[in-house]
Amino acid sequence: MHPYIPHLLDDIARSHRDRDSLKREPLQSMEEEFEAMERWLSEEPTTTFGHYCGLKSVDFPPAKQLSDADMELVLQAFKKMMFSWNLDIDLPKALPLSIAYTMTVDTLNQKTSIVNEGFMSFDYCSGSPEECIFKEYCSCLKYIDDFSADEDE
């Protein structure tokens, strides 16, 4: 194990969301509820995930310095921490571990909204394999192949 990993895992564990911050707001009227939803939908997030949780991507070793086992440990702890913030990341299952690690850590640099109910997801799918950032690992490719096979029949 890389000597820095135990310290990093401790930092991630301390970055979990404080459950007290999940206290429900008093009930609003239907009109106030809709106004709040419209505001939320129209506003772009202004704060990075790293700001919320207190972690910085520069504190994570590059993937090339870590073993697969180290990356797995960090990803498992990181995703559990994300879950405490009602966040998730959607990556193709076939994506190499080093890319999944790098992209997951990079969520710290991305602006996001934090919700008390439901989940927000860092989702990179455009629905178009031709323009996909995952290239040959794109999950949508199998649907294109299935569609092509159906047309050939």
C-alpha cells in the first residue's frame, strides 16, 4: 500500500457530510415550493464539491503512482463519502480503473448543487457515442451495435 493512502482515507472519512445539516426545512406553501424549485432549476451551481466537503484534488496522488488495490480503496471510500452528500458519479463499468479514479477525484473541482432529498449525479453521458468522452468505453455503444444488428436482419 502506498504510504499516503491511510492518511488519505482518514481525510475522506472526515469529509462526510454532517448529518445535522440534513434537518428538514419547515413546510412551505405549494407556491413557495414551486418558486424554490424554479429558482433551483434556473440557477447554475457556483460552488465546487471540494468546497463543500473540504477535500482538494491536488491532495490525491496521480493514478500512475497507485496500485489498482490502492485506487479501489480510495474509490470505495470516496463514493461512500459522496453518498453522504447525496452525490453519485455515473461511469461506464468497462472504464479502466485509473480513468475512473482520476474522474472521480476530479469531481472535487466541479461545481455542483447539494440537495437534502434525492441525489445529484456527475453524469458525462451525452447519449451520442460518436461524441462521447469515454470513446471505446462508452456504455451507449452496445445499443448502437444492437440497433445495427436489428437493421441487418
